[in-house]
Amino acid sequence: MLKTAAAVARLGTESAFEVLARAKQLEAQGRDIINLGIGQPDFKTPDHVVEAAVRALRDGHHGYTPASGIAELREAVAEDLELRHRVTVDPDCIVIVPGGKVTMFFAVLIFGASGAEILYPNPGFPIYESVINFSGATAVPIPLREANGFAFSAEEVLGLITPRTRLIILNSPANPTGGVTPRAEVERLVEGLAARPDIAILSDEIYGQMLYDGREHVSLLQFPEIRERVIMLDGWSKTYAMTGWRLGYAVWPKSLVETATRLAINCHSCVNAAAQFAGIAALRGPQDAVAEMMAAFDMRRRYIHRALNALPGVSCIDPAGAFYAFPNIAGTGIPAKALEVDLLEKAGVATIAGTSFGRHGEGYLRVSYANSRENIEAAIARIGNHLAERAVARRA
Ligand SMILES: Cc1ncc(COP(=O)(O)O)c(C=O)c1O
């Protein structure tokens, strides 16, 4: 019998991958499945980005790069941040990593240990809670509420802080809710955090370019009073439809860059060189593809918001960012996981139960609109029929 480390048993997972696997299995059996469970854009990476990677390979960029990423890419990231957030970032504080998740893992490993407390959004990206538990720290949920547009409440976050708090994880625009925290709330939090200079903040801004109806993205990098303890996570996966390339970055406080780089050296050495050249092309090249993708998401978002609200027992607030709707399904009387399973197995629609994102997700379903308008319409019709049949069966 192998004796694995106890920490391994504390690892959670991202059930979107499990739902995807089950959907593929059903498809292999000949079932027609519409996937609204997926957390990635249904668009291709822009051509000029793909070309840049091909060119890099042809030009012989086949070796290791510096562990924190090639200098030109880190400079391109700093330029992009200056343009988007009006902040000056030292390229030496940027560490390029294979995807957004890696920064999350590193940040939690740096601060998480037995006796430490880490605050994280709930419902939220499931890997936060999983990695906090893995690290041995105590995971303290920040409840996100529908009544608050799924934004965090600064007062509530500050109220959860104890002498053991080491790290606070924030995510706006958010997965799975599509919630966006308004500037005033962020400012209140920053003001409150001034009193606790020993607490680090991991700001997951991977959906920072995916906001609707003129909403503003507020980067935590914009606050000089906390800048030396903010780890800002971002990457190419969502904005440039590059989830499979595995390319992300963080802006680290000066005091942590060396540690983050050491973790990179211990873990993956560096990111695939060609992907890094693609990253430069994405940031410095034309942004039309991003605008086109966002226009398509916005149209689908408007449709799905209306359509979900027309379903029996379902209500849905206006999704403010990312590409997820998070309808309230309490009125159906069906627990989230049971509805997820039924919709997939019986109606042929993949969605993700709110509880996959933490216990505060009960009563909700994550519905991704990273699928074509036609497919979304067909999926909504299937969900509607399923709910109507369930209601009839219950009454009989
Ligand atoms: C909030 C959030 N952060 C980070 C990530 C991870 O992104 P990546 O695929 O680049 O690792 C995701 C992916 O779904 C996400 O939703």
C-alpha cells in the first residue's frame, strides 16, 4: 500500500473538467449534447498570434527561456498594463507562467501553512479553495450574494479578517457568477486594508477585459497604498482565446518576485518559448479579434439573460462580466447538482452546479454562453422542456 502525503487527499478539483468528460462520453454513445458547461471562449486564437508562434519555431526558438519569461514579453505586458490600467509596472516584477492557475498555486503556497487563514470568494473558482486546503491553511469563504450583484462587500471582507489572515483572494469580473465589483466597493476595501500591512492580496483579473454595458474594470494595481502587497493575476487564456496554449502572468510585489521565480524554476523552468512569442503578438498586434469576440458574447449574453428569466422557477440577474450567467434555480425546487446531472443525462445540456464553486453556490447553476447563438437557443428550449416535464410529474 502506497503512503501518499495527507495534503494530497485535501486537493479538490474543477468539476467543469468532469462534466466535459461525461459530455464527451455521452457524445461517443451517439447522444447530441450542447455544452454550456465550458469555461473557454468558443473562438479560435487570432491568426496573427498563431503565425507568431509558428515563426518562432521556424526561427529556432526551441530552448529554455529565462524562468520569469522572455524580456520582450514582460515589456509588452508592462505596456499593456499601462495602456489599460494607467499604471507603471516594472517588467522585472512580471513573471510569465503556464496559465492563470499557476500564479494562484504559487501565491497560495507562499502564504498558506497550518495556522494561516486565506479568504477566498464563494461561489468562486474552485481551485482557490482546493489549493488553500492543500497548503494546510484554513480556507475562509467570502460569501458572494445575488442581492449584491455577486460583487464582494468590502465590509464583509474586512469583517472576516483575523490576526491569522495572510492572504485575501479577489476575483472581478468573476467566475462563475459574472459579477463585477464596482469601484466604490474596491476603494472601501483598500481603505480598510491600510490598517493591515501584513496581509497580501491576490487579485484574479483574468476576465479584466470582459465587461458589458460600459462597466469599468478596476485593477487592484491602481492603488499605491497597497501596491507592495498586491499579486495581480492575468493571462491570455480568455481575452485571446488561448486556453490551450497555457500562458499567463502575474505582477508580483518586488519583495516576492524572487520567490515566485524560484517556484517557477522548481516547477516548470519556463513557459514554452513559442507560446511566449505568440503572447507578444497578441498584446502588440491588432485587437480587432478581441472586440469582435466581445461583441458576440454581448449579444448572446442579452439573449440568455432574457431567455433564462422566461424559464419556470428560474431567475437571473444581468451578467456584468466574463461569459457566464448564474441563474437562481431555487424556484424549481431541484438541488443544483441534481439539476446539473438531469440536464446533462436527460436533456443533453451540460451546465455546472453552483455547488461546484463552493457551498454558497447552492440554488444556482453556471451557464456559459461561450457557444453559438443557435446552440444556446436550442439548449434553453431543452432546459425549458425538461423543467416543464418535471413540474408536470411533480403535480401528477
Ligand atoms: C477566475 C479564473 N481564474 C483563473 C483561471 C485559470 O485560467 P488558465 O486557464 O489561464 O489557467 C480561470 C479559468 O477558468 C478562471 O475562471
